[in-house]
Amino acid sequence: METYELLQSYWWLLISILGAALVFLLFVQGGQTMLLGARNDLQRSMMVNSLGRKWELSFTTLVVFGGAFFASFPLFYSVSFGGAYWLWILILLGFVLQAVSYEFRKKSGNVYGTRTFDTFLCINGVLGCILLGVAVGTFFFGAEFTLHKGNLLDTGAPAIASWSSTHGLEAIVCWKNLLLGVAVLFLARMQAAMYFINTIDDINNYKVQRKAVLVNGGVFVLLFVTFLAVLLTADGYQVTVIDGKETFEAVPYKYLQNFVDMWWALAVLLIGVALVLYAYVTTIFRDHFRCGIWYSGIGTALVVMSLFWVAGFNGTPYYPSLLDPASSLTIGNSSSSPFTLTVMSWVTVIIPFVVAYIAYAWYSLNREPITPDEMSSDDHKY
Amino acid sequence: MNDLTTLVDWSRAQFALTAMYHWLFVPLTLGLSVIVAIMESIYFKNRDPRWLATTKFWMTIFGINFAMGVATGIILEFEFGTNWSNYSWFVGDIFGAPLAIEGLLAFFMEATFIAVMFFGWKKVSPRFHLASTWLTAIGASLSALWILVANSWMQYPVGMEFNPDDMRNVMNDFWALVLSPVAINKFFHSVLSGWTLAGVFVIGVSAWMLLKKRNVAMAVRSIKVAGWVGIAGILATLATGDGSAKVVSEVQPMKLAAMEGLYKGSCGQAIVGVGILNPDKQVGDDQEPYIFDISIPYGLSVLAEGDPDAFVPGVEDILAGIELTPEGDTIKGDSYAQRIERGKAAHDALRRFDVAKSQGDENAMQQARADLDKDFKYFGYGYFDSPQEAVPDIPMTFYSFHIMVILGGYFLLFYIVVLLLVYKKRNFVERNKWLHYIAIISIPLVWICSEAGWVVAEVGRQPWVIEGLMPARAAISNIPASSVIVTFTLFAVIFTGLLIAEISIMTKYISRKSQENID
């Protein structure tokens, strides 16, 4: 493999890791969808404060995911964000509302009342999970765009990418994308319940959340199995590059084939699924099992990574165009230059250090679980 | 007005709206994080609970403000893709890197340690807590560094070359980006202006408490810390502002001319201290540029070149191709009409290159490449039909610049007076009510000053998104203008609604908390 290809693959791997971290951290969004249904104000306060110590981390992971995608695969940034305008704008609006809601919800003088900010958190939770799932769904099921870089020289209409006139709304109503989006929502809700069990020391909370794991996890498993069935029977494109020219050929069962060709991706998928199922079953059947979030979290991360791998590796365009196959984006044709990828790769040396201080801060803050007493203290809280 | 122009105008309006909202909160975050960290450091050293109370008071305000900065910031990053998608491809190879580094190096640091800062008082050691507070402040400044590197590169594109195969620019020198004189000046100028702003804010709020006779000791303590941070900030802001003017004169002479409303330059050029522009003045006519002005002789020549006799070109000189060499000599280069011609030749060469490539004609590719290289430095001018299209909005740039400079001078005086009185004068609290009122009035003024600075920087460099290479009209996404009008309205309503809530929460908190005996 040439150095450039190696760099491109390395960056796709990093994107998959960031995507995996983001989907794991969506438990924050999942938890936000459960706030309005809390039994009483105390329970809601404990849930909010449990999530509130992590919301900036999930938010930042989304921002870094976007930044890393921009730096490593700028053509995706250009085509997808500028084309699927409404899909991304709706996602962003939800996160705008989230960013203020924790800090403002209980502050006196917040003008709109606590319930409004809790509703904002719920909106972010639902929109964030479903629409990010939809966005990832387009990696497999395609998007309606065409790409002509030569348009840059058309002074009257210089945009290089064109999208269908619905600008992302069509992706949201595509049932295959929605299937993944709703599955992500229920996964996030299940993991949120596991996280609440892990971080809140209150027997009433434990009973409620255990039931939430049962219900949300059950729905998630059904949806995810359906999604996998759809994915493994889906057609895709195979890209072949000869003398620098790409040809795209429609291939049946492309993603199933990718799992067969890349046994390691299949192994990671299966290990991930097993860990999520272990967390689900153990939380339900073993009393006071509090570590479900870690098994499920690691499992989720592995599954997401394997999905990114079959989306982009093995000659697969990770952003297939439904209107013009030749416009499809691949790791090879959409990446930054070798120089930039090299510079950025040097920067990634810092990642273990970043992970280490995040882990240490997480441990420091979560060492003592949240209790009902803490909610009535004078300490800073949401 | 055609569809493209409407789309470009609304996209610019949306970016301006979100950027200006974002900048309402960022400088306070940059400065207040440092002030809070200093206060906590004092507490760490003397373990005096009064300093702990002071730290927590300002830290809560910091948190309220920080949330709004985060909310408005996420839109900006993604707007490069949603509304400026051509830009994202044309220079994404260069521009994306600082954004990703900003996330990796700065955002994670801020997000992680701000949680420890707020929730860790009883969960981590005092030393680790203090470190977290400083790391939050450092993270904020680091994030400013990388986004300002990115912004500076747009104003002064360096460290890159054009790749005709992909029809984009690619990076070839990372350190040229990071260490460009524009980036260095902009970083210090912007970040330290945040110290100035936060200092005025803290002094203003404290002055209000003094007027109300609430927590007087805490207010005086806060004024002292904010005064030192603020005066360091304003001195450095003024110094880097002077440096910025020299750099702008070199790399963006059109912006400098617009800042001064200078149409025809001269040797020993005066600078307008205060002035009103003639609203009927057009580029190329013989009308006087000012209705009224008080000018300082030789001022602009000194500001721009450090030489009272130096020539400073005006808008019309620049359009005619008069340039200054780095040594300060005046030469006749390509006029803007010639640049447009050569820009269009570069477009044609790239078109020929593309056709030759698709036909596999190596000779034609080489010829086209040679032609492209010859004219590429004027590539962006090829999108214009007349030289006037390359002139920024002069009145907006002129007035913003003068508001910024006049207020900047005022704040230097303000800090000197505050520090002198708070340390030297007995009965500072009782006898200086006039100063307390001035301090309160200064709060909105410092925000006007800060926003005016960004208006100068961003309006003054129009119509370019990348100086000389890409005008705004070529950077656009292919979306209907109506969609952008809807999102502009959405952002305007949401941000305004949230700003109202933020100000209400802050004022309520200050009012309520100040009535308690914080000490």
C-alpha cells in the first residue's frame, strides 16, 4: 500500500473511532429524552446533573468529529453539508439548544422556565440521535447529489456540488436511514438508563432505569437486527482505480461481501454485538449490576467502527451518489493531500494524552455517585 | 438582483450574524477565565474564604456566558460546509487542519476541565482544581489561537500551492500558516482584547455593587484583579493593533485605505482622528471624501510604514496598480482591470487543462499548466466584471475602525484612572461615584469596541473570502436563497431569545447574590 493510501486509511480509521466515541456519548442525548418522563423533580434533577457532567464531552466530540472530517476528507464536508442543508441545520439547531439548557434551566430569571429548557434538551435528544443516525445511513444508502469540480469556473453558478431540491429532507424521510436513526435513539436511551444506574445512588432510580433498559434495549435490538438485515442485503458500488481513473460498478450484497472480505471487521462487529447484548441481559437479570454502560459502551463503539469500515474500505464509496455513481465519494477521491494528512497525523500523537486526561477527569468526578442529598446542597448544579 | 447575488448576500448576512453573536461571548470567556484563575490562585495561596467566595461569584457568571459561547460557536464551524461549500473544497486541505487541531488540542481541554472546575470543588484536590481552572483558561486561548490562524490565513494565504488536477489549493508549509505575521498579530490582538473586555465588565459590575453598597470589600478586590488584567490587555491590544496596521498596509492595502476612507494617497499622509464621510463620494469622482475631519498630519504614514514621509496608497491608487514593496518603495504593478483580465486567463487555462486531462493530452496539459501558473495569483479576480467589485464597503469599515480606535484609547485612560484611584485614593468607595457610573456605562462601550474590531477585519477584506484567490460569490453552496433566509431568521430569533435569557439570568444572579453577604 502506498504511503498516501495508508494515510487515507489511517484517517478513515480515526474518523471511525471519533464516530464510535460520538455514538457512545449519545447516551447524553438519550438521557435527555427521558427527563420529561421523570417521576418527580428530585429524580429529574439527579438525571440532569448526572448527564450535565458529560454533555460538554459529547458536544465537543461532535465538533471534533466535524473538524476532523473537514481536515481529512474536505470533499465530504463540502458536498454533504452544503447539500443536505436541512438535515445538518436541524442537527445543529438541536445542539445549540442543548448548549444553554443545562446552565440555564434552573437559574432564576431564565425567562422561559425550567420546563422549556428541559423540552429543549428533549428536542436535542430526539433530533440529535435520529438525524445523526440518518446522516450515517446515507453512507450506505446513498444521497442525491452530483459533483462537477469544473463548475468552479462558471462565474454565474460556481458551486461544484448539486443536490436534489429537498436538500436533505429526502434523506430524513428515507425509511432505511430512519431505521438506523430510530435504532440509534433507542440505543442511546438504553445506554442512558445504564449510565443513570452507574452514576446515581438511589434505589428508586435504579428500579426505574432497570425497566427503561429492558424496554429501550428490547426495541433497539429489534430495530438493529432489522437494520443489519437491510444492510447485508443492500446493493452497493465497487470502485476500481486504473491509471488514476475511477470506475464505479453496482454490486449486489456489497456490504455482506465487505464483511466476508474483511473478516476482522466482522469479528469486531460480532464482539461488539455480544458485549451490548451481555450488558443488556446482565443489567436485566443480575441485581444491582451497575457496569452495563461500560460493556455496552465498548460494544457500541466496536459496532460503529466496523460499520464505518465496511462503508469506506474494500473499494467502497462511503458516500454513494444516487443520481450519478461517478460522483460518489471514496476515501481516495475526497481526502486531503498527502502533506496535510501527514501534518495532521503528527498532531494525532497527542490523542493518547487527551484520552488519558479525559479518563482521569471522568474518574475523578464520577468516583462518588450522585445522591438525593447532593441535590439539596449548595454546590454548583444544574 | 440575480439569484446568486441574493444567495451570497444572505449567506454573508447569516455568517456575520452568527459570528457577531459568537463574539459577544468569546472575549468575556477569554478574559474572565484568566481573572477567575488568578482569583483562585490567590485563594490557593492564602486559603482566605473571602477569595474563595469571590472566585465562585465570578465563576458562576463565567459559566452562564460560556454556555452561550458554545451554543453560537458550533454553528460557525459547520457553516463553512453548509453555506460555503465551494470554499470548503477549494481550500479545505489547508483550512480544515487548524479547525481539527482546535478541536483536538483545545476543545477537549476546555470541555473536560470546565466540568472539573464547576463540579470538582469537593471531589478533587485544591491543587487539581486550580490546575483545572487554569487549563480551562488555557484551553479557551488555545482554541482562539487555532481559529485565528485559520482566519488569518484567509486574509493572507500562505504555505500553499494550487493543484489543477483536483481544482483546489493544497498545503505545502504548515508553519508558514501558524507563524504568519497576520496570525501572530491577530492572535494577541484578539485574545488580549478579551482581557480588556472582561476587565471592564468586572469593574463595571463591581462598581454597581459599590454604588449599592453591597459586598464592598469583594467589589474592591475584584476591581484590583480586573484592573491589572485589563491594563495588561489594553496595552497589548494597542501595541498589537499598531502591528496589525503595518501588516495590513503590506498584505491588504485596500483594507487600510477603506479603514481611513482614503481614495487618493500621498506621501506624508495624515490620519483622520475624527471624521464624517461624504455619503455621495464614489470611487473615481472628484468629490471630497470627508464632510468634516480632524486629522493628524503624517499620522497614517507613521502608522502604516513607520515613516512620516512614506507614501500610503488610496483606493484609486490601488485600483490603478500602485503598490508598495516590502521595502516601502512605490511601484506600478498590475491595475485591477489587468488583474481581472489575467484572472480570466487563469480560468481559461484551468479549463483547457481540464479538457486536456480528460483527453489524455500531456502536451496540452503542460501548456495549460504553464499558462495557469503565470496568472494564478490573480485567479480570484477572474470572477469580477469591473474593478469596483473589489472595493469593500468603505463607510462601514471607516466608522468601525474609528469607533474601535477612539474607544481603545478611552479604555487605556479608564484603566489608568481606575487603578490609580483604587490604590491611591482613600475612601475610594464613597468619593468616586462619578467613576462608578462611568464604569457601568463602559460595559456596553467595550462590547461596541470589540465588535467594531471584527467589523473592520471582516468587512474591510470583502469581497474576498481568500484574499486575491476567491471572492465570496465563488465560495458559495448550491442552495436556494430562500433556505438561507429561513435559517438566518431562525438563528436571529433563537440567538436573540437566548441572549435575552442570558442577560436576564446574569443580572438576576448579580442582583440576588450581591444582596447576600458573600464575604
